[in-house]
Amino acid sequence: MATQVEPKELNIREQMARIDEALENAARHRAEIEQRREETRLANRNSIFQAMIASAALLGAGAALAKLFFP
């Protein structure tokens, strides 16, 4: 049959090395994904903080203009 592996071609150590390499790659990708998730969480927090600062600045500018035009 074509699906059976010849005993000469069966190299357990080579297959184990490939499996170990695949596991290392998977672990590396999981670490990258987790790092990007953390960066995204941090970016969301930074955006909210920057939006609050921008609104406070606009309110301050509006108050200054109101005081200037309506003493």
C-alpha cells in the first residue's frame, strides 16, 4: 500500500525532533499573541486616558473663552 511507511524510512528521532520544533513554534506564537493582547489592553487604557485629558483641555479652553467674551 502507498500509505504505509517503509521501516527504513521510519526514523523516530527525526519525527520527535520535528514534533519538538513544532511545539516550540507553537509556544513562541502563543507568547507573541499574549504580548500583543497586553499591548492592546495598554493601548486601550492609554486612549481612554488621552480622551479624558483632551476633554479637560477643551473644557478649560471653553471656560477661558467664555470668561474672555462674557466677563
